[in-house]
Amino acid sequence: MKIQPIHPRTYDNKDCDGCAGPSDVDILRFQRAIRAITGKWKIEIVCMLIEGPMRFGVLRRSLPGVTQHMLTEQLKELASNGIVIRRAYAEIPPRVEYELSQAGIDLIPIFQKMLEWSLKYDALLLSEDDSREKQSSAL
């Protein structure tokens, strides 16, 4: 992988007039928000639910490699953080659907901006394989 120099950010007045770093409270809020959406399968689940409500089985088949236990745990965490809504219907057999809450829907433009950022800086971002290779060569 080609190593690129990292240039310092230069601000002009329209970008950052009177900028100050975030407060400690803002940093804690940001960390809490990041923890709410990070997990083994959380981002993938949210991206699948953008298409609309899904039953558990459909969601599981849409995410190859996820175990039933892991999917259940990730959905519980997303629901407890208010990102996903779980709807259980009193039917036989029981039917459960998951959909994005308004908080989950509000993540869509944020995910789109993150995708734009990742495409812009793709060459600087290490994949897991690149990271492991770099760590083993440093030893």
C-alpha cells in the first residue's frame, strides 16, 4: 500500500470562524452515539432496515454469517437505544418485525456522509487485513 503524506488542515473563515474544540460533555455524547451504532452487525442491520420493516428470518437470511444469537443481541441493543422498533404480532405462528424508528431514519443521511468520506479517503483507510499485516511486520 502506498503511504501518503498527511497534510495539516487549513481553515478559512467560512469553514471555521471562531472554532473551538468540542466540550468534554460533547465528546461523551459523541462516544455514546458511536457506541449505539457500532457492534458486530449493527450497521449492516440498520442498512438492511432502510428498505423497510423485516421479519427476523428475512433479516437473518439477508446477513450471511450472522448467528441467530448475535442477530438477537444486536437487535435488542438497537431497540434499547431507540434506533429499531420491534413489533410482535399476536398470531400463530408468532410474527415479529423490525423497522427503523425515527432515530434510525435520521441516521440515513449520516451514513451517506460517512460513505462519501470513506470513498474520499479510501486510500488512507486500512482494511483489517492491511492492519494485521502492518502489525505483524512491525514485530
